[in-house]
Amino acid sequence: MKGSRIMESLLLINDPKLNGTQITIELPNEGSKLDFESEKIGLLGHLRGHLHNHDITIEVIVNETIENKRSLNDQDRYNRLLELNPNIELLRNTFGLDVNI
């Protein structure tokens, strides 16, 4: 479970690029690359199986000049939490909570 959350955050850093059957992902540092590489086999297996294409490859490039484009404001954070658990809206309405968004 922890590995899939790390993989999710790494995939949200930058949009992957597709060239034929090769997927290229740019990550901001070597640590991110190591984390991604440790989960890459599972991702490749999933993609190859669901897409019925065993030629798919993933290349990871370290580009220390990219910035995390996921700088979230309060509205983005609230929407993400709401996406994860729709009961947050019920909780907010039940207790009359004001969310500064």
C-alpha cells in the first residue's frame, strides 16, 4: 500500500510522455528515481496486461530543474480530500464547518 502511494505522488509530479510504446517519466532527483524503479515492475505488469501490449517500456529520466507542478491551494487540497472521502462534505455540513476556500 505504501509503495502505491509513493508511486502515485511520483506520477503526479510531471506528465509522462509517450513515444510509440515507450513511456518517459521525468523525476526531480535520484531518490525519486530509486523509489519509482522499485515499483516500476508492478506498474509495467499492470499496463502490459490491461493494454494487451507487452512491448511497453518505461524510461525514467532525472531532471533536477523540473519543479513540482502540483503546488496545491486550499481549494485543491479540499477537493482532493473530498475525492478520497465524500463523507467530508457531510461532516462539514452537519457541523456547520466553514472551510476557507
